[in-house]
Amino acid sequence: MNRHLRTDDRIADLLQHPAFAGFAGALLPGGSVSADPNLPLRDIGSLLPYHTQVHPPEGVAALNRLIDDVRSGHAVFHDIYTPAQKRQDASLAATGLFFLRGRPGAPFAIIAPGGGFSYVASLHEGLPYALQINRHGCNAFVLVYRVGQGGAPATRDLAAALSYVVRNAAALGVAPQGWSLWGSSAGARMAAAIGTHGTAAFGGDALPKPAAVVMAYTGHSEVGAQGAQDPPTFVVAGEHDRIAPPVLMERRVAALRRSGVRVEYRLCPKVGHGFGLGTGTPAEGWADEAIRFWQGVLPPAS
């Protein structure tokens, strides 16, 4: 009943899989991207026009991890808004969080994939990141946020998701502190905005700032005003990125360093925009570096 998916399976097999009943559509990009049900999963890169180096086995491996968790009786998809909120605003129906469990009681990351605020690239920049974070023992959530409305509603969704996880940390089995925010492209704008301004500025609970922000290939340049220091930040960019040229990110890195923020910056040669984990390219391994950076800024365990 809950068999694993293969790259030769079709989108229809994903949508009809019993493990994903009730939320299968949230696994797809959505928004401006329509998916042919007969499209093989090995061709999911064709659904992600802003992305490169899409490695379908990574996405399928993450889907199979979700299947295994459902088989073990775990909830893998969480609503971040109440039924009343969804009735009031129909656009909230397409939001939620996928949860990939790490070590019980370990810190968590929330990941905001990119997609130019027109789709959500969870199968490339969300679930594979979460699986990598799990391998280091930490918990990981992947946010499905509103698209087609620009960055403000999407960032409010990230604030709502973060508030939901911290409020429910005990039930979810995650530490309520030491969390990190990850984002790629448009998602990095969201993560950095909350790192700079806090969750309350976007309608969420008044929470501490993240222990770390991880930003991949974005043009976001804003930093906190004097006296409102940004969190420690890990940045990765591609040398040949024409959508978000690395010079834009380098300006932000320099500004953060001038204000005393701990920053690690990796410029990856020979890659462009949207490379995800960068498997098989000079960018490969950046996510492991980012996880070590995050773990390095956490206080020692008591």
C-alpha cells in the first residue's frame, strides 16, 4: 500500500499515493506551474523554470522518507493556519509544513524553498535539504507558502510556521530554541527578512531571532539597522548566477561583517542560479558546511 516511489513513476503516482492522501498537491510546485500527471518524476526539473542542477533521485528519496514516516504512524504534514483562518482567506489553503524528523529534542530548521514567489520548489530546495539536515541529527520542516502575491504574504506564512512549531515544540519533539531559518532565492529573502526584523513584524509570535540564517543565491541586500544586529548568517552563491549575481550577496556579506555579525560565505565556481544541493557540481557539500556553521553558533549542550 505504501510502496516507495521511483524516478520512473509519474506525477500521477505521487498524487495518488495513499501516504500523501489529503496533501499530495502540496508536494508539487503549484502556483504558476501546472504538472502533467503523466510526467515521470525523473523529469521534475521541467517544472522548475528558475532552477538548475535538479537531481530527481534526491527528491524521490525524500518522498520515500515521508512514506516511511507515514508507515510508522507519524504525521508528516502540518497545517499552520486554523480552519477558520482558511475559510476567511482561501489562499491559505495551499500552505503547510512538511516535517522530517531528526533526533528527538534536537533543534529544528525551517526551510523556505525558492520559485520567484510564483511556485515553491520543495522537491529540489526543500525536502532534499531537510533530509540532509536529518543526517546531522537535527529536525527539519519545509514550508509551502502562498505564491502569486509577492514576498509579503509568503514571509507572513514563514512567521506563522515558525510560531506554530515553537508553540507546539513539545508535541512535535523538537527543541524550542536554537532553530535556524533556511531559504533559497525567494525563500532566502523570507528567511533573511525574519532574521532582520523578527517574527512579530510579520504577524507571528514575538520570538527570539534565529540562531542562524542560511541563504542561498539571492539578491536580498537589506541588513538590520544599527543596534538591531542580524543573526549569524551562512551564504552560498553561484559564480555564474545571472538571476541573482553574487556581487549583490557579497555587498550584504560585507555589511553584515561591518556590523559585527558572524558570516560564512561560499562562492561556488561554474554554477548558476538555483543549484539546490549542487550534487555533482563544485557546489556540492555546501549544505553540510551550513549545518556545521549552524551547530557551531549554538551554545554547548548542558
